[in-house]
Amino acid sequence: MKNILLLFICLLAFTRTQGQEMNFQVKVNVPKLQTTDPKVFEDMQQQVEEFLNTRKWTENSYEPSEKINGNIQINITEELSATQFSGSIQIQASRPIYGSTAETVLISHNDKDFEFTYQQFQPIQFSNNSYQDNLTSILGFYVYFILGLDGDTFAPFGGEEYFRRAQDIVNTIPANVAGTFRGWRSQDGNRNRYWLQESILNPRLRPYRQGMYDYHIRALDIMHQDVETAQLVMAKVMEDIGKADKSYPNSMSLQVFANSKANEIIDIFKVADSASKSKVKKIMTKLDAANAAKYRSIGR
């Protein structure tokens, strides 16, 4: 009887872990550590990773092969006090490409408005409806934003619910907190969490979001079967993204798209027809002007 009970408990635990959505690796770097015990950050690294990977973020069940893989690198550059720190957080996440062992990047982003408080062994608590602390709000925001990006790749506007949840986090930040911790308000600059959620939900970027479904399901996921068709679909998506950029110039979501997809787009269109090469190169050069030189490698 004891053996049966033990087996049941193990199976239950296994079933629960199978449903989690995230498979993230977390690294905390502290190159300029002065006073804080390094074990504080070792504990933090473990706590953040467990928080991301063991919490159930959606009502859906994810198979191991369906999990969103990602890396988070926290770079702490300043110790403001024994429990308050600042630096940056780099987020990268990807989803599998059907019919392939490869993955496609959903987001590759460096958030430099990263200031938080943390005490060793403190539990990481999170609520969708109320503010707990800046660290968990930032982590929760990016989890839901990534889930939104992932959802849009599997169904037209399939990530809407999760983008709304990310927006809810922005809206629940108390005014005094937003005044202390940058990144939650429009006046904190034009490349922060506020503008990320504002732009992705802005009606002017609807063509881009529709395009993310076509880009992934109707292009990337069939590329192993029909490269030519996939390239044509993707070239049409790039046209729609160009139109979205005209409608909403320099939007943060399109900048994140360019940062995340540039290398993939270059590799795919290096072997496309001349018309597609020219079209995509022109669109990406305008969208990502700071890196215009690298799109020359697409060729003619």
C-alpha cells in the first residue's frame, strides 16, 4: 500500500510539472560586487528560475516539446543598499519550428530599467491583480508578454489575453512605485515596458500581429516541406510589417521584432528570388536603420 501511495504521489507531481509553460535558465551576474554576500545572488538566481518554471501561468497544458525555452540574464551593476540593486535584465525566448529541431526567437531584448529590492531567502510572490514588488512585476510582465508573442504565432491574435495581462501589470503599478522604479511610465523614455505593451496592443500594429501567425504557421513551420512557398508567404508578411511601420513609425514592438528576427530573416532570404531579396532588404533597412549594413548580406 505504501509503495502504491508513493507511486501515486510521484505521478501526480510529474503530471503537474508537465503542464508548466516555461523552461527558463537564469543567470545572475554581479561583476562589481562590493558589500553584498555573493550567496544572496546565488539564492536569487535559484528563486527566480523556480518562480518562472514551476508557476502555472495559463490554463493550458504544455507538453515538454511545447514549452517556451528561454534565458534570462540579470546583470547587477550597482548596490544601492544592502537589499536594493540596479542593472539590466536580458530576456530571450524561443519556440520550436515544426518539422525541425531548430527554434525561432520570439524575443531578444535588454531592459535597462531594472531596479529592485531583494532579501535572501525571501519568497517570490506574485499576484495578477495587485503589486507585490518590482522584481516580480517585471518578471511577470515579461512572462505574459512572451506568452502573448507565442500565442500570436499559433492563432491569429492568439496572444491577446496574455498581452492584456501584461498591460494589467503595468496598470497595477502604484504611482509612487512608478515614480521610483523607471520603466513603467510613458515619460520614462520611448523604449521601456510601458511602450512595449502599448505598441503591441495598438490598432496600428494589427497587421504586424496578423503577420506573426502567417510568418510562423504558414512560412517557418512549412519550410521543411516547401521552401519557395514559405519564402513567398514571408515576403508578403514583411510587406505588411512595412505598412505597420509606416502607420506607427519606430514603435517599440517592431524594434523588438527586428532585434529578434534579423538573423533569421537574413538567412532565409539569402537564397530567395531577386524580387523578394530587394523587397525584404528595403523593409528591414528602414525598420532597423541602426543595423542597415548587415542587411546587405541578403544580396541581390
